[in-house]
Amino acid sequence: MALAKSEGYENLYLWTDSSCNHGYYAHHGFEKVVEFMPDEWKTDSNDYLTYIYRKSFL
């Protein structure tokens, strides 16, 4: 994050899935911008989600 900010990036995006500790991202200033289930990973239980988070440096 420090490198992205020092290089002048306005936003940092990361991809994760529903198996991660999402409290970490909120604690470090990330905002969840999208949540979806890719067709490639659909299961009978439909509980494996993908998330995109953003941290703004503005």
C-alpha cells in the first residue's frame, strides 16, 4: 500500500473470496465495491462468493 501511494496511485484494488477474513480489509480502510459468484465456481450450495475491495488514497 505504501508503494502504491508513493507512486501516485489513487486507488488500490484487491480480489478475494468468501473463505477469507473480511474484517481485515475493513480494519485497514478497504471498502467492498462488488460481490458476485463467478459461473466457473458455482456449486450446489452457491456459497463461494468473490469480492472486490478498494482502498482510496485520495
